[in-house]
Amino acid sequence: MNGASHPSTDNDAVENAPSSGLANFRASHGGPFFELQAQLKLLRENTLRSGARAILFVALAWGVPFLLGIPRSFSLDHSQNAYLADPGVWAKFFIGIGAFILAEQQVERGLRTRLSQFIRAPIIAPGAVEEAGRQLSVALRQRDSRGAELICLALAVFAAALSYFNFHTVDVSSWAVEHRPEGNRITAAGWWSICISLPLFVFLFLRGMWRHFVWANLLRRIAKMDLRLVATHPDGKGGLAFLAQYPNAYVFFVFGMSSAIAAAIAKNILQESLSMTTFSMVMTAWLAIVVAFFAYPLSAFTPPLARLKENGLALLGAQATRYHRAAERKAVGRNIFEDPTPEPADEIADPSKLFEATRKLKTVLVSREAVVPVAAAALIPFAVAGATRLPYKEVFSVMKKLLLL
């Protein structure tokens, strides 16, 4: 209900404009790491080959340390801090890295589908088409930033350095380090995890976070443009309900991130004395962080939706007053509250249904239904970690309650 309707030629203008590139936005393409993988024939411009790359990177990060540690790698003894018994190894090098790579295809398809709806509807007004094209160019430059990926790599190397110093301070032996009175000795598997596995995990995580930040800023800039929203749209969100579904494209990414954090909690925080109340607070806090992560870009659409609702109720409320005063005169011959000023005698359509639809318009795009899959991906690793120390029925009961909030 933002402005008057436009002739069909407006659709052609939008489709042929620079903003039509929104429909082809590729969130997982571009950047030095993508180019490197393309040169190594790990992917192609028209296909990310996520499955094959996930297997390869997991083999490098998880499989090589396993092979380097044979025969001790086959041990499942927790007391010996064996490789297969280390939750951090599984969470970061197997689940995390695999999930981050698999997420690329899901994220790219999901975000492109949401952006294409801006053009298909079309929601972006013709006057904002050129600006949309400029903002898309800014987002693509940020996506491909060599500086951003260099920072991600530098932080990954810093994490590896911290891991190296930590191995020299531990007082127990493990698959990664042999504790000796004269000084700790890092094993071959430990060196590989320091130099390859951990940096790869951290780099993929930070790179994914950066690209979501680029997407978030693109959405926030779109929200400030002239949008053709409809107060009475049947989706109850002005025609933007499709956008509220975008977090579900990050199910794999969130699952990988949550697995690593839950494993760290299981290894370093969970104790026999941990109460169910404390664990519930941990799960609730993590879910709140994940929801806020996705609510940040979507919150930019609350102001235009609020203005749409306010203006729609004012316009339809005024028309409803005129319509029902005319119906009152027709029924009883006069208005109960008469006005000496002549009132228009032409017929007015009953706006009651439109008014009710506008009154129900939601100005917040984030909803429980839209984020249940990603919320489940965030909570399941924590529930599994908690079930190792607490009654599993109570743990999964907490998770179920959080998903139903």
C-alpha cells in the first residue's frame, strides 16, 4: 500500500535494470579462496561441488591427523585423551568444516531466491532501481575483498599460534602432545592440527561470518530504499514474509558453529555438579545469540513496515468512517452524529476487511515459524553435549520448550 499502482511497463523497467542482478547474487562465489579452489579444479563457476569439497576438506583436517596417529588413533579411551574420543576433534575438524563447506550451496541458493523475489514482485520501486544496482556492486566488492579474507587468514594463524602455546602448557598426554618432565613434545598429528586443521576451521568460520555481514548490510541498505509494500498483503508482513525465511539457508553453518561451541563446553565447562537450571540458561543464551545474529538485518525492515501500518490504518480508517456514515444514513435516514457540512453521496467500497488485514500486519519479520530449523540446528549439539552429563530426557525437554517459545 506504498503509493499508487504502476502499469505493467514498470515490471519491464525493473527486470531490465541493474537491480535485476539481485536475482543472480552469488553469496558463495568470489574472493581469493574461491579463485584458489577454481584454479585447483575443486569447483567451477557454474557449480560449487560442495559435497566433493566437503569430503576433501574433512579428509585433510580430520583424516590426516587420524592416519598420522595410527595405531593409537583407534583407541576410544577417554582417560588417554585419544583422538576418536576427543569431542573437539569431531566437532571442529569433522562436523564443523564439513558443515561450513556444505552450507555454501545452501546459503547461495537461499539468498539468491530471496533477492530474486524483490525483482519478481516487484518490491523495489522503479525510482530505486539504480540505487539498488549501486548497492549490489558495493556488496559484491565487499564479498570479493582480499583484505577481508587476509584478516580471516591472519586470525586463523593467530588461533593456531594459541593452540601451539597451549600444547606446551598442558600437563597430560593426548593424541596431540606427549607430556614429558623435560618438556612437552607435539606429535605429528598435533602439528598437522596446528598448521592445517585448526586454521582451516577458523578461516572457514570467519569467512562465512564476513559474508553474512555483507549480506546483512545489503539488506539494511535495501530497507532504506523506496519499497512497494502492501499493507493488506495476505502474508501479513507487507509482502516481505519471504525474506523472513532466509535464516533457514544457514542451517548447516549454524550446526557446524554450534557443534564446535558445544564440544568446547562439554570438554571444559560441563561438570558432574552442573545443574539443569544452569544448562538451560546456557542453551537459552546461545539461542538468543543465534536469533539476534539473523534478526540484525531483518530489523531494518521494521521502520518501513511500521510506517506502512500506520499510514494504512489512517487511510482505511478514514474511508471506513465515510462508508459507515453513508450506510447509517441509508439505514436510518440520517447520521446519529449529524454534521451540517454536506457529505459526498457517491458510493464507497467497504474497507472493513482491508482495515482488519492492515491491523494484523506484523512489523517484525523474525518469527518462530521462520527460524525453527536454524534454532534446532543451534540447540541439538548443545542437547547432545548436555546429555553426556545430565538426564537426557530433561535436556531434550528443555530444547523442545525453547523451540516452542
